[in-house]
Amino acid sequence: MNLAEVDASAWAELEGAAADPQSAFRYLNLCSVDAYGRPQARMVVLRRVDVARRLLEIHTDVRSPKWQEISANPLVTILGFGPQPKVQLRLQGSAELNGPASECAAEAWSLLPRSTRSTYMGGPPGDDIGERPASESTAADADGQAFFGVLIFRAETLDWFQLRHADNRRAVFAYDHLGALTSSRWVNP
């Protein structure tokens, strides 16, 4: 593959993953930095991809630590690995947060199935639940939409790495604020 094909292939993988729960790139590692300067990583679900603008959409609870971390520092890294053909995608860029009152969050919420909506109805992420079974809910938990937010990640760079039997391959791509490719190059793995 040439550089243009590698770039197109990586974004096609991501776009397909947003619609395919079985895709390896459906679940990505989102890395941010906490208030103490410590890196924080967690798995997130890729919900939508805009290839032309190099955007990834991720849903989250606005009470979560990642929401607070990204509010303070929007620079994040997203990492994924696909076992076939052994490709790692490392994207760096910035995240835009869209809270419950935003049009973006309202539209995304309207498309969610009831089972997914229910994940936002409990207490804040990381809080103790005490003796209450996870399946119970309270009247206070009734409207998860109040805690639903959308994170829009804008890729500035893509570091593509492929593990191969004899010769690993790596390429780096950069994009402008509109998503246009500004540079691409092969680099030593």
C-alpha cells in the first residue's frame, strides 16, 4: 500500500467500526491528563466517524472524570488495535464537549436504544453504590439524558503502525482543522 491507501484504509476501518460492534476498532482507548498531570486511559465506544473532517464521536457521562479532565485540557490521544492485519492506530488531537443541553447531545440521545440510555440513569461514575444491587434504580435516576454528553474528537495526527512477520511498517499523517491531509510520511517503526 502507498501512503494514500494507508490513510484511506485506516479511516475506512474506523468508519466501519462505528457501525459494527464486532470490529476491533469499535472499542478504543481514550487518554487524557488529570488535574495532577497523570495520564488517564479508559476504553470508550466509537459511535460515529466523519472521515472527511477526521472526527470521531464518543458518548460519555458528563459526571465522569474524563469529562472534567477534558474540560480542563482538551488535548487527548485515542489508541486502537486491530488483530487482523495487526494494525495500531494512534490518533492525537483535541476534544470538543457537547453537554446535555446541546443540539449535538439531544440528537445523539434521540438515536440511542433504551438499553443504552439506561447506562446514564445511575449515580456518577466511580461513586460507591453501597448495598443497592446494580439492577435497582431510583426516581432520581429516571432521566439519564441530563447526564449524557457527546465528545467530538478532531484528529490532528494519525500514527499508523503495522506489525508484520519480517518488517514492521509505520506511517504518520497530519490533518488541518478542516480534516484535509497536510502531510504523510513513512517513518522507522
